[in-house]
Amino acid sequence: MAAPFSLQDRTDHFAYCVQLFGGTTAFARRLRIDERAIRRFITGERPVSDGLLNDTAEALRQLVAEATTAGATLAEMARSQPSDS
């Protein structure tokens, strides 16, 4: 069985995930959570709940899907359009 994560581990990894979205403002918009609340979670002023971790995980999966689609579209554009150079 894996060792349990400490509260600090949860806070640190949550903060890392917020940065993957481009920072507090982008993350707050994506999850429709007040930026001040996000900052409180990042600083450890408020504990990161299981629900917030699950919501963040789902939002990351959605971001991956969007990025994958966008990347495929860019690659298709590059293959089908004449080069500007």
C-alpha cells in the first residue's frame, strides 16, 4: 500500500496543478472558484479537500483533451497549408 500523502504534499501538489493552468486567475476561472479561496488553499490557510482534488483532477483531464485537440489541429494546418517562409 502506498504511503499516505501529508497535508503539505496535498497543498504543494495542488499549487503545482494551479500553475499548470497558467496561475491562480486562470485556474479560478476554469473551476469557477474565487481567486482568494485558491490562494488560501495554496498557502495552507485552508486545507485542500478531497472534493477540490477530484475537481482539479477532472479539470486537468479536460485540459489535456483540449490541448491534444488543439495540437492535432495545428499539425493538420501545418501539413495542409503552404509555408509562409
